[in-house]
Amino acid sequence: MNKKNVPKLFVHKGIFALVCIFLLLTPASIASATVSGGRLTSGFYEIYISTASFFLTETQIPSTLLAESLSLPMTGTRDGKNKHLEKISPFLLLAAGILAGFNPCLLAVMAFLASVTLVKHGKREDMLKITLGFSAGIFAMYMIAGMSILSVVNFLPEIQESFIGASILIIALLGFWHIFDGYWLKKHARTTFRTPKPLKNFMGKMDQNSLVSLSFLSGSMFSLVKAPCVGAIFLSLLSILATKTDIVKGTLYIGIYHIGLLIPVIVLGLLLAFGLSPNKVTEFRERWRVEIRLTTGIILISVAWLMQLGVI
């Protein structure tokens, strides 16, 4: 990216973020509000409305009818666990993980690792070792993070509402970021999800004698520095599971999701080891990355919206 384009990029992203926060908090909070004895309670802020009590007094609406009309299916409470979310289909989680595995960031790093490995070592076994270690590193890091967050939220139920509110905001911002990145890719053919050069240099200089351990470390670091790109869908799932399931079920669901996430990575690693050209992977990624970014962004914003409305 040209240096003169860098300020323009930050200005665009800053304006975009402010607009997105306003759009998320204002209409969603109004739509999810419920009137309780003259007080309007929403997901993010509270406003006292005296006209509500006046209207209810003058029109003399029966309390039972009022209670039924305010119990909208879209605005459920978060007290306790929603029964329909306590049991989630493992196949649905596996499918979601597989779809999330077709991520431009994952495709790019696998093509990079394959090109470096095949040029430097030229052995099929080395690519298999890197695929195994890299996948295990991603799995271990996200499982540790997921179990830690699940444990904290379950042992400290008083922070659940704050956790949900923060998660909604982060998920929505990540969704808008993905959409913005799709626009930026379309216009400038460059992504805003940049891989740090130190990480690239580390992955490019892995020694043949310790490929598994170094690739494991590379996968762990990659999952952290590329979390906005790779882990956005995982954050959405984690935010739902943290308040809807216990630690054991939540850990099982997270594990199933990440097995699905790594299936495309492992399959791609096998294909690269047995002759698939890294250039083919790069061509596929560049052809579909805009569509993948836009789809991911829409999914994230939809999840954040539904969480704000209390549907999930």
C-alpha cells in the first residue's frame, strides 16, 4: 500500500467505525426495549418516559393483555439459559467450522508455508509436519482461550451482562471491518488484515529439525495476531455459549467447531504436500476473498443484531 494511502485508510476506517457504533446501539436498543412500570429498559441504556404511564392509565389497557403484548418472541430475557440454545446440533457446529475454515487469511498462510517449505526442503513429509503442527497450534490456542472465557463467565455470573454487551459491540465492529475490507480489496486489491512481518519471517525460517514444534508455535502466534480475521466467527459462538451452556458442554461445542475449522486446513495441507501448486491456492483466494469477506461481515452483524434483540 502506498504511504499516501495510509492516512486515507485510517480516516475511512475511523469514520466507518463511528457510524457502525451509532447504527448498532441506537435502533437495536430501541427495538429491544421493554416498558416496565413507566421505565424504558434497553440493552445498552435506560430512559425514563412519563408518557408511557399516562398512556397506559388513560387507555386502561388490561394488565394481562399488556403483559402478553410486551412478551415479544424477539425480545427474550437473558436470565438463566435459553432452553432452545442449550442443545446445539454437533453437525451444525461442524458445518459452521468447515465454512469458517475457507478463510482468506488461512488460505494465504497455508500457501505461503507451502511455497517456503517446498522451495527450501522439497519434501512431502515436511509439508505434512508443518500442516500437523500449525493446525495443532491453532486448535490449542483457541481451546485455551475458549475454556478460560467460559470458566470466568460461569464462575462470575455477575459479569455476564457486561460480557454480552462488550461481545455484541466487538462482533458488530468486526463485521463492519470485514465488509470494509471487502470494499478495500475491491478498490485497491490490498487487504487491511495484514500479517506482521516478524511472524512471516519466523514462519519462513523454520528449521527442518524442529518443524513440528516451530509450526505449532507459528499456529499459536497466527491465531492470536490474526484473531480479527480468523477468530471473529469463533467469538460469536463463544459469546453465545458463555451464557447458554455450562463449561463442559461449552468446551465440547468449541472443540467440535474447531475440528470443523481445521478440516479445510488439513485437507489443503495434504493437497499441497501431494502436488497442488501454491499458486492455485493463491488464485482461488484472490478470486473469492471479496465475497468471503462480505459474507462473513453480514453474518457477524446479523449475529450481533440478534444478540442485541435477545433472540440468541
